[in-house]
Amino acid sequence: MKDNEIRDLGAINMIAQGTQVEGSVVTNSDCRIDGHVKGNVTSKSKIIIGRNGLVEGNITCNSVEIEGTVKAETLNVSDLMTLKSSAKLLGNIVVGKIAIEPGAEFSGNCKMQTSKTPVAPQPERK
């Protein structure tokens, strides 16, 4: 393996409660966030935002399960987004599938994307 190659060992990245991260988080593996992330989060796999987790930034991933709070301009989820009953989501989403439990709070726009291809950013309208 070359130095610049990243091997996905199936590890789960964890940002524990009480931990604050400022900056982007990028991973090939699953990621669980129980702390506070102020920045974008990108994963080629699954992201879990725990009940005490807070993300202030855009999220791009294969699937996401939200129990905590997300404040984002855009969430791009190629497969499944699950909003648990304790979830608070403020932002626009582009998803393949969505499941919302009773009690979850969602404020924003939702666009269902049937293709598995990555979502391209939309040009700004003047």
C-alpha cells in the first residue's frame, strides 16, 4: 500500500460527547458524532448523529441516522436518511430515501433523488 492510499478497515470513527471539532471531517468509514462538529462532514459510508450530537455544517454521505441536531445549508444523502423522534434538522436535503419518526423536527426543503449518482451542486440563480 502506498503512503497516500487510505485503506478502509471497517473502523468506526467516533467524536465523543464533550468533544468539539472545528473544521471538516472526511472519512471512508462509518462515523458516529456525539459531540459538536462545526464544519462539513463527508463519509463514503454511514453517519450517525447521536442524541447529544450537534453538527453545524453540510453533510454528504451514503446514509445518515439523526437523533441529535443538524444545522446545515445542504445534506446530500445518496441512500437512506433516518430522522429519529429526538432529531432536529434545519436545512435542505437531497436524499434517495427518507424515514421520519413521529416527534422529529425538520425545517427545510426535500428533494428525492432516485439515482445513486452523486448530486452535483446547483448553480446560483440571479
